[in-house]
Amino acid sequence: MSKDEDSFENESHDDLKYLLGEIGIDILLAIDSGAKNFKTIQIFTGCSISCIKGRIPVLLELDLIYKNNNDYFLTEKGIDFKKEIKNET
């Protein structure tokens, strides 16, 4: 991988962080930890349902999560993004 490709990949993760904000990232991490629906995401994050309902479509559109029936799960892209976040802390 060239240096330019590596820089682009890092910018992509930075762009995702800015688009999601702390709440979106908290929701993503809650889903990874086992929260699968609005109520359990609320319990894990402490966010209001309206806030969660506002961020879930963004996570879906960015292909970080997918919906199966009424449950949410991380996509491969979501798993990679989560690993990147964990490596930064």
C-alpha cells in the first residue's frame, strides 16, 4: 500500500468519526457490545430514543451497521472502524 493510499484510509476513518460524533460512536460500540434494538441501545448508552433514531439511519447509510428484522449488527466495515477507534485509545 502506498503512502497516499494509507493517508486516504486514515482520512476516511477521521471523516466517519466526524460524521458520527461521540453519540454515533457510542451507539456503534453499544451494538458491538450486544445492544440490538432501540431500548437496549438506550440502556447501554444513556441516549434518548429520539437521539438514537436520528443516528441509526446515518450508521445504516454509512454501511457500518445492518438491520435484521428489528435487530442491528455491525457490518464488516463497522467492525474495521471499531478496531480503528479502539487502537486510537
